[in-house]
Amino acid sequence: MADTESVPPKGSDALARRGVLFILSSPSGAGKTTISRMLLEADDAIRLSVSVTTRPPRPGEIDGVHYYFVDDAEFDRLVEEDDFYEWAPVFGYRYGTPKGRIRAALKDGQDFLFDIDWQGTQQLYQKDQQDVVRVFILPPSIAELRRRLESRNTDEPEVIDARMDRARAEISHWDAYDYVVINEDVDACFAKVREILDAERMKRQRQTGLIPFVRELMA
Ligand code: 5GP
């Protein structure tokens, strides 16, 4: 596995802080992918979590960027050492979220973005409640969600119906999240998501540099 971890810039306040596992979930069509992309472009201290997989790389895929590509023996070893937040078999290969690498980087103030569904959210939350922040994005209405799915112009009506059913099922898990944002306007929604991330970074228990700082203030 290539090692691409790097220490992020600390931002305007120089105090050390612990990173956030920032989860964005939504039914497909509610704008999660767009918001994720905007966040990764706008904010240097957060990056997408890179999964480990036994699938061979596709042309153009880079080890440590798109995935950490490993063989079956290495994946077995990671499972045995309990080094996954979660893992699952998908289409004959195995995929997992590596715990060790993320934990080490969290200590340095690196934030990670997870674009995952409610089941993945639940698994991650069970493994690491203190670092996880869960944000759910809702469409402004069911009619608008359907309009957005139809405007992609790629699917047959039955496929759209199936996607709408899946969307309703996903929405039913809205109350398992810390924050819920309605995506009426993508820029306004993005601004709210950034505010959530900024506020979570400021939480006292994440500001690991506060103890020595305050000690010095009081000396
Ligand atoms: P692909 O091989 O096309 O990149 O991904 C195939 C599937 O694996 C996708 O549905 C993707 O969501 C899933 N996947 C990728 N990484 C992970 C992971 O870390 N954990 C789980 N459970 N699924 C993953």
C-alpha cells in the first residue's frame, strides 16, 4: 500500500486539533455528490477516505489515490488485525475502510469525508462515535427528487421508479443523523454543510491543543 498521508495545514488558529470523520448521506438525486465535490475543492484539511480493495486497478487508477490495492492475503491480514471500520464483498472482490491509517491521520488534524449510505454510517458510528459527524441531505420535495432523477435522462421509467423506492427507504433513516440539511439550493446547502464542519472542528474535545494553551494562559 502506498503511503500518501500528509499533515494538513492547521488553518487560521494554530492550535492542534483532532480530525473529524465527516459523513454525508442522502438519497440518490439529493445532491450529495455535488456537495462532496464542492467541499473537497474548497477545503484543504478534508479529504475523501480511500478504501482498501482486492480488485485489480482499472486503467488510470492510482494506488493510494483511488484505492489501496492489495492481494487477498493482505486483505485477510487486515481483517484478522481488526484494521477495518467496515468491509464488504462487492461483485467478487472485497472493499473496506482502513482504520489504522485514518486513526493516525485524525490525530494530526486530518478530516475525512465519507460519501456513504445509512448502513455504512451506522457501522462507522458504532466503531468510532467520538470522531464521527453525520449529515443527511434531503431533497426539497419528492416531486423535485423525481424531476432531478428524470433530468439525468439516462434511465427508463421503471428504473426511475425503483430509484424513487430506494430513495424513500434511504430517507426513512433521516433520524439516525446529527444534522439534516434540505437541499433547495445547492450553494445554500453547501454553505450550511461548511458551517457544520467548521463548528464541529471547534468542539472543545477536538481542540487537543487547548490544554497546554490554557495552562499557559493561567500560569
Ligand atoms: P468499484 O469497484 O466500481 O470502484 O466499486 C464497487 C462498489 O464497491 C461500489 O458500490 C462502492 O460503493 C463499493 N465500495 C467502495 N469502497 C468501499 C468500502 O470501503 N466499503 C464498502 N462496504 N463498499 C465499498
